[in-house]
Amino acid sequence: MAFICRFAPSPTGPLHIGGVRTALFNWLLAKKNKGKFYLRIEDTDKERSKDEFKKQILDSLAWIGLNHDDKEYIQSLNIKKHKEIAEELLKKGFAYKCFCSEEEIKEQKEKCKKQGIPYLYNRKWRDQENLEVPKNINPVIRFKSKISGNSVVKDLVQGEISVANSIIEDFVILRKDGSPTYQLSAVVDDHLMKITHVIRGDDHKINTFKQKQIYEAMKWNIPEFAHIPLIHSEKGSKLSKRDNSSTINDYIKIGILSDALRNYLLRLGWAHKDKEIFTLEESIKLFDLKGVGKSPSKLDMSRILSLNEHYIKHVDEKDLYKFLKIFAEKFKKPISSSRETLIIKSINFLKNKAKTLEDIYQNAQYILNENIKISVEDSKLLDSNSKKIIQDFHAEFKKMEILNKENLEKTINNLISKYKTNFKGVGQPLRIALVGSRFGPGIYNIILSLPKEEVVKRLSKIN
RNA sequence: GGUCCCAUCGUCUAACGGUUAGGACAGAUGGUUUUCAAUCAUCUAAUCGGGGUUCGAUUCCCCGUGGGACCGCCA
């Protein structure tokens, strides 16, 4: 059976990761079933649609690796067709012109609110050719929704959802300016694109009952529907564009890897036994709609971080460096070519203490910056005794012809016995002198990661 | 408020109607260590409440309670 799905965001705001997850689920299913995954930009709201948001959507999907088939569809390019369908529905008696003024509608809404009853358009112009048509009012076109009975949708995630038709109002399909609304455009485009599976956030659940009626009126094939639960913020409310951990960029800028975020999103609302880590291939193979839960899930930063840590440790080190380089260029200072080889050489231990690219970047500060700053607190640890140790080491180090761990070990062990101290007694002062902090990588790693003359230079500054 | 949906550790979740209710993240404790980290071991922690159905309910049904979504000439 063919499997053609789409992700259809509107460029009226930045895409958040809830949307990314919806796209991911669609993409996964398309790949799994050797079908198609299309991207459709729903920009029929001319006022609010912005090119920058469209770009942000494209960039976000590209970053996380969700490539779409064909070029992206731009819904506004298809408006003519949407209007034709509206006319056809009108002609066939499935829709009608409504001449209510906006004030009139507003009044009705307020009246309902006062009485505490839910507002539903009163169908004033339905089947009313006899009413006097007011001048100066451009009508909207409304769909003649079913008035009685129940409608049932078999949802691939939610199961059977049933609703009384009486609560589905005669919704607008063409605005007074003649432009189509979402309810119409989405259906027409889905039909034209031969979409077989509509997988979207469950905030669209009710729309299904409206849209299904358009399909039926047009005698079009109705696609399968799957409504996946929404993602909530850590506070438990609906994910808002104002949350500071909601867009892809919020994660890129703290140094999250795309694989980690992809894996995290995959496991949010979906599980396969006890498995936590999924390669792309595994997720394509294993993902299915049956495993998707029905309840919303909360964002959990510590989990994202822990997944990211896993990927940082397991990704190919060449790739990891590439990610780091891009990260530095985009959000920090670019890594200079002279420092590049030093970082590459040391990334295998710089990454071990990191949950994010930001962490790696911070760990690499002592390599990136020739001039290190010693914090006040750490400089306090450099008493006269430690300084003597540093100077002793300095003298020995200069003489060292072959730089390797073995020789360093010998030198340090000599110092340990000479000064009747332990490893820490020697290692800590050296680390402070070389890195500027008592925290940092192992001391051998540090010494070996820097050019010899630079180690000498840093040591010579301690006196 | 109306309609619809949902409900297992703090979080993400697993469990043909039969399990000491499992795993992961977070948290706690201890070991190791060259500081921080990492790592290893151990531990804490859940079936929202009440009724049914059943020999037996996390699982099925009903009622509460709690949470969410929708209620636009937005998408």
C-alpha cells in the first residue's frame, strides 16, 4: 500500500520541536514504507506568514536530517484551485454564502458568552435564498456541516473518536476577501498531493471532522489520520514559541547534536521495549504508530543532555570536530587554523568531560587561548612550595628530549618523592599553571596537548 | 463553560487479564581515580481515588478527580 505523507507547518512563527517531532514521525513512516514525505508550507495567512519563518523551518528540518521529497509545496501558489473547489461546493449545494457582518458574529459570540453556552454560528444564511442580501457586505462561504447524528473517525493513534455533528459548525471555507481558509486548502492540497496518511498534532483532532466532510462532498478518497499527542514544556503547559527551549536553534546554540535530539524526540511519546538508543536505520525499521502513546509528554532537559553525552562519546571524532568547528564559528570565536591540529589531537579526551559542544569548547579554552588567566581562588593555591615544584618541573621539562607520558611520569614521580608529597601535590600546581584552573583534563594530557615551547612559556610565568 | 482525549516512579516509558510492576534519565550512597568529570556497584521511587466484571485486574466497564486539546474570516 502506498504511503504518502506530509508535514505542513505554517510560517507564522518559528517551528518548535513539537513540530519537528511530528515531521520526524512522518518522515520515519515514509522511509519505513518506502513512501513519500512532502513538505508543504501553509502560508495562506498572508498577514502573518513571513519568509524568515519559512527559512527557519527549512533550516531546522535540514539540520536534523529530515529531507523531503520534491521541492517544498507552497500552499499560496495553489489558491486558485482552492477557490475553484469552493465554487464547486457552492454549486453542488454543499456550501453557501453567509452575509453576516463581523459585528453580527461578534455580538452572537458575546451573547453566548454571557449565557454561558458555547458559541456556534447560527446557520442564519444556510438554505435561505429569501433573505434580503445586504449591500456592502462581501459574503464568506461556509460549508454546510451535518446537523444531526454522530461522526466517527478511526485514528491510527487515538482509536475511534466520536463526536456529535451538532457541535461542528458551518465553518468558513472562503473568506470575505475570497481567500481560502485552512480547512479548505489543506484538504484540497492533500487530495492533489495524493496524501494517504495525515499525521499531525492532536490539536487538529476536531478539524478532522470538518475536513472529512469536504472529502465526502467531493467524493474524494479520505486519507488515514493519526493525531499524536503534544509535547509540553517542563512546566507542563503547552509548548510555546516563547519558551526558551522550544526551537531547534535553542538546542543548536548550547551544542546539542542532531542525532541526540532526533533520538530524544523519537522516544518522546514512543517506545520500543527497553531500547533507548536508536540509530537512524534502527528507528526507521522499528518505528510504528502503534507504539505511540496517547498522553502528552513533558520536555526533560537532563535527558536530552544525557543522550547528547552519549552521542558525543560515540560519534566519529572527525565528525565531532566538524561539529565543534561549526559551533565555534556560529556562536563563539572561530577556531584558528594554527590551533586546529592541537584540538583535533586532543578531542578524544576533551570530549570525555562534556555533555555538549559548549562543554568541549570550554574544556579546550586552554588550548584555544595562548594567554591563560588564573582565577584568584586558584592562584591562592600556588604557595611558595608549589611554585618551587613548578620551577623544578620547568627545569627538567626543558631538558626533556623525547616528550611522552613515560618521561613525564618519571619526572613527576621524582618530584613527588623529592617534595614528599603525592600526585595531587605536583599535579594540581602544574594544572593551574598550564590551564589556569585546578579543574581540567589529566595532567599528562594537558602537557602533551600543547606545543613544548608553550608549556615552557606558561611555566616560566610562575615565579 | 461545552465537546473530545488522556492518566504506571520527579521525568520518558515497558509489562497476551497471572511479573517480587521492568528499563532509562534525574536523585542518594559507596568503590576506583590525578582535580573536575567519567566509570563501576548499590539504593530510594509509581499503577490517581471509588465501585464493579473476573479465580485473578496496571490491563476491561462505570463514576469521581486531575491534566490536556479544541471551541477564529489562524494554521
